[in-house]
Amino acid sequence: ILASSFLAELSATAQWDLSINLDTHANHQGTHLTNQKEVWTSINQIFSLFKNTPFGQTGESLFDRTTFLVISEFARTPALNAAGGKDHNPLTNSLLLAGCGVK
């Protein structure tokens, strides 16, 4: 639906929310990697969809014409807490930019 709305020029911007829980206040080592793989697999799937969707007659893909920003609301503390988890760290974060305009 997202790619179709861009191709039909019904939308120029969109927000896609993943509902995968990365909140690991306990058992970080037992759950975080599995959850991260699920998140990045979902992101890879949407990137692949946009890369495999032709855009116009230029030979470009929809990915070539779309800029993606992937970000979470906050990062995690670097050290494990007493429960073997990681707490919220609003002082840092990471993001991913991909697609149009990003080398």
C-alpha cells in the first residue's frame, strides 16, 4: 500500500511504525539480538520492495526516488543493569539514512 500510494502520487511522505519490542530492561542478552534481527528484517523487506518497484520510465526504482530515515525514540545505556537488561538512555541515539540523496 505504501509503495502504491507513492507511485500513484497520492502521498509524498509517510511514517511506518514497527511494533517490535526492543525494550529490554531484563534479559537483554537473551532477547535483544532476536528482536534486532526481526526489526532489520522488516526494514530490509521494505527496502527490497522499493528497490524492486520501477519508478517511471527512467530505469530508476522507487528506492532511488525515496529517502528513508530509520530511528527509534531513544537509545539504551551501554552497561547492563542488575536485571541483566539495559535502561533508557535519552542522551544518545542512532539513525539510518538510505535511498535518494544518500551515498
